[in-house]
Amino acid sequence: MDAIVVDRLSYRYQAVGREILKNISFKVAPGEIVALVGLSGCGKSTLCMCLGGIIPHYLGGMLDGQVLINGKDTKEYRVAQLALEVGLVFQDPDTQLFAPTVEDEIAFAPENLCLPVEEVATRVDNVLDTLGITSLRKTNPNHLSGGQKHLVAMGAVLALEPSILVLDEVIAQLDPVGKRIINEILVDLRRRGKTILIVEHDPEAVSIADRMLVLEEGRLIKDGETATVLEWWEFMLRHKYGCDNWTISGHATGPE
Amino acid sequence: MAYIDIENVSFCYPGQSRFVLRDINLRIYKEGVTAVTGANGSGKTTFSKLLIGLLKPVKGRIQLNGKLLSSLTLAQIGRQIGYVFQNPDKQLFCETVEEEIAFGVRNLGLPPERVTQKVREVMDYFELSRYAQAYPLSLSAGEKRRLALAAVFALEPGLLLLDEPTTGLDPYRKQLLGDYLDKLVAANRGVVVISHDQKFIDRYATRLLRLEDGQFIEE
């Protein structure tokens, strides 16, 4: 069974007249890392919210077509149920963080699953250690820097151990150490069969993906193997948009 | 003469013993693009908030254009330093994109026709014209970032202080931003960019400062 199935998905927000997503279809197999790229406003974050069920459950609007997460139709399952399958890390961590300390933030979701106390503590310790933020465990998330907040938001989702991870521009604000840690985590999660969708603009960040999708004004215009699509996307940026600041910088952390 | 003169400045947040910045001595000129880098949590954003008077040093002093920063109001500082927050949501508050850009320009006391012209110019440049009547907080993250930049650029301050300005920008819009910075520098304005975007820094920065253990290292 595919981890993600998006079938003829179209969506418009209640307040916006135009369609943001237009007849999008793709599938993601378990254990695949897929990168989603496209210019600002093309619908990347909207698609992420469709995968997490936030659309249509919280944001309403007009959704046509179907999104299946591990076979579950997002229209028929509550966001809390879907959160066990798909972990969504938002573009803006401030929308996600609310607990008084970093460790409370990471413990919140496992505690709500009624996991044993020891299991929650182990998960919190592991996540803090993996992300290299153990020294921040007693800190109020509001006092953290932008990059640190992204790591905590990521940790809060990792602690749930979902089978699918959706990261909406999480890597951009991280320093080189943070970027390396996240890259290593993603490669390790793939090894353990997790499915990952990453939205990023940086070619280095997307180069770990097995496959790459390109959105343009709400339409899926390319879907293929990463190296091929990266080259095509770079050509498009250069020749259609006159952009010479985006170059493929190798696959240092690429697929094994 | 330095546009901003920072003398022996130290800072720690209330109730905390750890100094985020220690005995900083630095001069920032109204020329070129100064890039500030450093690990997450090293104090880059704290430093920027000291420069615009949102935070006060616990030791030392900062002078802006020859005047003590502590003697100026936030509005007076804002006319000389244009600040773009790391998170544009903290900056946008108007009902429409057009109004967001016009707000600051109008407060400069410019005649209405000049305000309209300036708003159109930056909306065109940052490709926001199609969203002129849209609600700013309904835009995508990249569009909000462009709007926050446009609203500050329209004010034409002597120095621009941009906290992670490329986050959320696609490669094409990143290039538009960089080209705009080049134009500002050619017009004798200064730019300070806090960023982890190494490619952007390599391409546009003329001076590199790295913040490490509460102190700056000039590279």
C-alpha cells in the first residue's frame, strides 16, 4: 500500500477566489524521500496541510479529489487520528510551540497517547539527544532562536514516531550543524522505512530526496528522479526566470 | 564616520546569568552588505534588536549617526534603520498589501502622489501587484516575506537590517532581493544581513562577521 496517495486534488480557500491546487495526482511509496519545490505561492504549504488533514478539517474551503494517508481518506479521519500517521512540521514554528519548556513540548504528544511514563521519558531523551538540544530541555520555547524553535518543533513531531513526516521549509533557518543533523536524521528515518516529504528551496536540502515534484501555480508540472528533475528545475529557473543563483551542488548526503 | 558605533556592549536577558553578547566593539558603516553569521542561538537576532532599540544593553553604549541610541525614540531609530523581522507575521498588521506598504511611507510625510508612486514601485519590483488588495496574513510565507521587505524598502532608510531575509524565498525571488540590495549599495545605503544562507552571503556580502561565544569575529 502506498504511504501517500493524492488523487485529482483541487483546493480553494474560502476567502480566496482562485484555485490554489489544481487537479494534482501523485503517489509516494513507503520509505521514499520526496522533495517538493516551486516558487513562493505555488501551493506547497497548502498541499502539506492537505496531507495532515488540516485542510479541510480546520481551514474549510473547497476540496475536490482525495488524499489517502496509509490508506485513510483524510476527509473521513480527524486530524488527531491522522497525526499518528503523518507528522507535519510547520513552516513557522511559532504556530506549533506552546508548552512552558522544551521537554514538555516534546513530551506533550506521547503523553496524550497515554504511553507509559518511562516510554515518554525515553522518547524525550532520545529526541533531545538526536537533535543535539539536550541543553535546552528546561528552556521556554519562546526564548529560543528561530533555528532552535525549528529543531524543537521537529522534535515534538519525531517523538510521535509517525510513519510519514512532512517538513515544510524546516531546514532553511538552521545553521550548518543543524542542517547536517536533520539530513542525518532523514537518511536514518528512510533506512527505517519512514516516508518523508520535504518542501525546500535549497538544492542541497532537496538532494537527499529519491524523487522530486515541482509545483507551478497549483499544478504538478514535474515528477521524477531527483537528479533529473533538479537539472530540469535549474534550467527552468535560469532560462524562464533569469535566475543564476541556484546551482546543483552535488549529492554529498544523497541516497545510499 | 561609522553609521552605528557599538562600544563595549554586553547583554543578557532579565533573570538569566549567561551573557548573550560580551564587550562588543564594532562599527557599522553605511556602505556595502555586512553579513552576520553564527550558530542557532548565538545571539544574532538579539544583536539586531539592540541596534534598533528594542532591547537595551546592560553595559556599554550604541551611537546611531553620532547620537546615543538611548536618547532616540523607536520611531526616530526606525527612520534611520529599516528592520525586517525574522518572522514577517510579527511585522504585518494592515488590512491589505497596498496599505501595508503605504503605512510607513505615509508616515514619512510624503505627498499622496509620491506615496502612491512609491507603493507601486516596490509592489511591481517584488511582484506583489496582483495581491494589492489581499489580506497580508493570508499570503504564503514567501509572499509575506516579500511584503515585509517591500514595506521597509519603500521607506528608503540609511541602513537596512534584515534578519534571515531569504528564508521562504524561492531562488528567483532571492535573486530579486539580492539585485535590490546591490542597487541600495550603489545608492550609498548600507545593509546588514543576518543569514545562514551561505550562497547568498558569498554572492552579495562585502563584509563578514561571525558571532561566536558572545563576540564578533571579523572574517
